[in-house]
Amino acid sequence: MPSAKTQSKLMMVIVFCAFISIGFPDAVLGVAWPEMRLDFDRSLKDLGIILIFGSIGYFSSAAFSGSILARIGVGKTLAFSTLLVAAGLFGYAISPSFWLLPLVAICVGFGSGAVDAGLNFYAAEHYSNKVMNWLHAFFGLGAMIGPFIMAGTLNAGASWRWGYAIVATITLTLGVIFVLRMNGWDESTHAVDEASRIPAVSVLRMPLVWLQISLFFFMCGIESSVGYWAATLLRERFGESASVAGVWAGLYWGAVGLGRIVIPVIFHRVPTARIVQGGVITMLIAALIMIPDAAWMTKCGVVLFGLGNAPMFPNLMTLTPHRYGREVAIHTIGFQVSAATAGIAVIPSLAGVIADSTTLTAIPIVIAAFAVVAVILESQLRSRTGHADTVH
């Protein structure tokens, strides 16, 4: 029988793989969309339809993640939800018409939301801030690999459907692994049972919780806007090839992953809240760099935005139990993921609608405008929770 130490190491490997699996669906659509919309004869803004339906599924599962975790535990939630994501990705690959895509997106979103909220609660409870950043770096790795797979598929002359089929197969493989190991998480579910005794409605009555929820909405909205629109900007604004645009979209997520590995090492003496502050300001600067009509500036802005965005999500998740306490955090984390999902649907969609009516330059302008809002929210949140923000 494996020792407890071996089991612990194996569980950490599984958690790292799980974060990779979260990243796959988020980034592939942005690279595939220019080809998908031509195949289905859709306009630029119709990406928003897919995002909104995907967010409905994501929001629904994330909002109730506290109750789901309390009932079936992290292991079963991860296993079944990852298989659901894989089924949805296969659905993208075989979809005969555009109007099946929103239904498939609900499936992917529902599975991803449960995985995201469950893993973040588990990681915030069991791992240090440094490990939390590394875990989210593997999300960036998955989000980088996905666009590279799609870009390579398109560059080889194959359909975007094959790109989705490859990503779906990888996700299915991970899902099977999670099924085989799903009972190994049971020892950690008692914390969920205790925390779930505070009603979610009571948590939603806390103004400070809403401040952080709002930050997640805008922060993740602009993060996804860069991820979804980077390839389209480079292809349709500057005339870059599909492969080049796909590589830079992948490099964006690669910068996110790299930042989550190196930032905790370089700035290990800096309080977590100050790292978050630096990240959101960097995102604003990067968005401003992307506005001028120069491809090289957009490419630089994309990578810089990824580095600025890198510490935001994992560090805010780490701060959540310290700011609100474990009993509140189990619900707050789910609400944060739900708010992030809403932002991922609304802000990129709004940017697409405005760009469709004006020019593609509107996309980085919208991102910069909402980055200003994120800077203000982060400042307010930090000033009201300073006593809990000394985590390293």
C-alpha cells in the first residue's frame, strides 16, 4: 500500500493536472472563432452568444458549488465535471450548425464551473500561496497548449473541428484519471461539511463580499477579452496569418503561466495584496499599449497583460479565507467564480458588439476602460481589508 507521503504527492500531481484541464476550453475558442464564424457564416459579434450560454452553465454550477462540494466531495465533483467538459468539447467538434454550439457551451460551462470552484476551495484550504500560484500557472499552461494545438491544426490545413477533437481527447483522458482517483479526496471533505453550515444567502448580505465579487467580474472580463480577441485582432486588424495569431494568443496564456511561477519567487517578501495591486495596474498599462494601430505594440501589450494578470486570480483566492474566514469563504469562492464567469461573458461580448459597429480598435479601448474600474475596486477592497492582507 502506498505511504501517506506518496499519496500526498500523487494527489498534488492530480491537482496540477486538474488545473491544466480547466485551461483547455477557455483559450481554444478564441483561436478557432475566425474559422468557425466563416464556416457557419456568422458575424464577429456572434461569439458573444456562445460565451453567454457557456457562462450560464458555468455560473449555475459555480454558484452552488458550496452545496455540491458538501454533498459529494471534491473528488467526485472533479471527476464527473471533467467528463462533462470532455463531452462538450467533442460536441464542438461534431456540431452541424451554429445553433448547437450554445447548447454545447452550457455543457462545457457547467462542468468547468464546478471544477474551478471546487479546486480553488481545496487549494486555498490545503496549499501555500506559492503553491496556489503554481497551480494556477498550470491553468495557464493548459490555456497555452490549447491555442497551440488549434493553431497547429489550422496551420496543417485541417479543420478547426480536429483541433477541438484533440483537446477533447486529452480532457477525456484526464477525466478518466480523475475517476480512478476520486475517492482519494474524501479525507478533505469534512472541512466542506463544516463550512457549508453558513447559508449562502447570509454571505450575500455582506457588502465586503460584493466588493470582491465585483472585482472578479471586471478582472476576469478583461482577462478573457484579451484571450478571446487577441487572435482576431492580429488577423483582422493587422493581417497576420492564422498560425502567427494563434501562437501569440497562446503566448498570452503562456505569460500568465510563467508569471504565476516566477512572481511568487521574485516577490516572495511582498505582501500578497501588494502583488495584486501591481498586477491590476500592469493590466491597465498593457491595455493602453494595445490601443495604437501597430501590430508590434499589440503583441507586446498581449504578453504584458498576461504577466500583469498572472498573480490576480490565485492571490485573490488565497486572500479570500483570510479576509472572510473559512465558513464564509466556501460560498464566497463559488460566488467569485460565478462573477468571473459573468464577466467572461459580458465584457468580451460587449467589446465584440462595439467593434462590429465601429472598428476593432474598440476592443482594447473597452479593455482599458474596464481595467480602470478594476484598479478602483482593488484599491477600495485593499483599504477595507488591510489587516488581513499580510499573507505571503
